[in-house]
Amino acid sequence: MKKILSTREMLKKAQKEGYAVPAFNIHNLETLQVVVETANELKSPVILAGTPSTTEYAGGDYLVSMAKVASEKYDIPIAIHLDHFEDVEKIKGYVREGFNSTMIDASHEAYEDNIRIVSEVVEYAHKFDATVEAELGRLGGQEDDLVVDEKDAMYTNPDQARDFVEKTGIDSLAVAIGTAHGLYKGKAKLDFDRLKEIRAKVDVPLVLHGASDVPDELVKKAIELGICKVNIATDLKIPFSDAVKRYFNDNPNANDPRKYMTPGKEAMKEIVKHKILLCGSNGKA
């Protein structure tokens, strides 16, 4: 029986070979199907990510079970990831349920408290061979119920990043270099010099959050400079919902989920395909 993989080897391979593994936020059966089916067609490793509200909505046990079915059905590396979790006890519970990758977001805490909280998660998760991602610096915008005002967003300090990785033992680091959650109010501008410096000082794989709405050329350059996991959420939700809205506009009496969800899946599939090719993970399964 094939198992759902952790992100450890998946991201190390990406780091070594110079591409990124896409982490797609999924919410239900339909969005999970789109991601794994498209990843399989392109022979790409893939990370299925769920925020706290997604795991509450869909049920962690359901998500783990669906991911297990996908891992049996398709011959590609699949990992399931807790995205932007802040509650340590909830993380522990979901890790016990089968989530083999987690992001503990204590970036809003004081530096020493961030280290303490992340270290506790690392110690626990590693007992289950689960990997841990943490964030240093803060992204603007909104992720789930966590809202960060733009003026409070802080970039990752490269020297602090090295110290943070050494003290926590994390498996990957989410860096704040100018991206934001959701859609941008202005033009995206990434601090590539900062990214280069972080890459030079830190050995673990680096993660780019808030990649939705960032121009392709900027994402490509970030991957060239060492990013090996790219998170995608908002870019998936908008085309899915727009397609469903169009279907209802054209078919106001529709009531069959199998029919009105299909256009959403088809629209989302095009974005998933584009993001996989952008990350360069196609053919890397």
C-alpha cells in the first residue's frame, strides 16, 4: 500500500534540482480531485494544503482519507499540509490523524516566543515523521481569519533566519520578501537581494507564500534564487467560483451539483496546470 509522503524528500529534491513544488489550497472533494488529477497528467509532485477553516469545514479525517485514495490511484508524490496553523494542540491532533506536513505560524509573536512555539511543534511532529514549516517575518493581507495590515508586514531578516532555523530544527522556512496573501492592492515587488542573502545563510528549503497574483516572471526568478515550495490559494478560488456563477447565470434553474461544479473544476484545472508548469515541477514525479 502506497503512503502519503512527507514533504521532506520532495522539497530536498526540488532544492537540489532547481524547481519548486506547488502547494495548492484545497477545500473539498472537487478541488482535491482537480489538483491531483492535473498533477498526475503532468507527472508533478504536489502538496495538498488546508487552512484551519478548511480542516474545520471538510474534516481532517475526510481530507486524509481522500488524499490516501489519491495516493493509491496516482503514481506521483502527494503530501498533505496544514497551512497557517497557529493552534499547537490542533496541529498535534491533525498530525496524529495523518497530516504529514504542517506550517506553524507564530510569526506574529515575539522572536523568542516564535522559537519556543515552533520548537514544540517540531519536537512533536518529528515523532510522526511529519515535517514542519515556519515563518519569519510577516506577510500582509489575509490568510483565513488572520489579517495582517500592510504597515505591520515585516521582511525576513537573513541573519535572524539562520539563527531561527538552527534553534528550531524546522524542515522549511517561509520567507517574507514582499508577497501578500490574497490579491495585491498595488504592483507586486519582491526583494530578491534579501532572498539571495537568506538562501546563502540557510540550508533548509525556502517557501514563498502569497504567490497568487504575483507576475509569473517574478515567481520564476524567486524559484531560480532558491524558492522550492510555492503556495497557491486565491488564484484557484476566483476562476472556480466565477465559472460556477456563469453556469447559474446561463442555467438559472440548475440544481445538480454534478453539473454546476464541473465548470468550476474545469476552470480551476487550467490554473493548476499553469502553476505546475510555472514551478517547473512537471515531469519531476
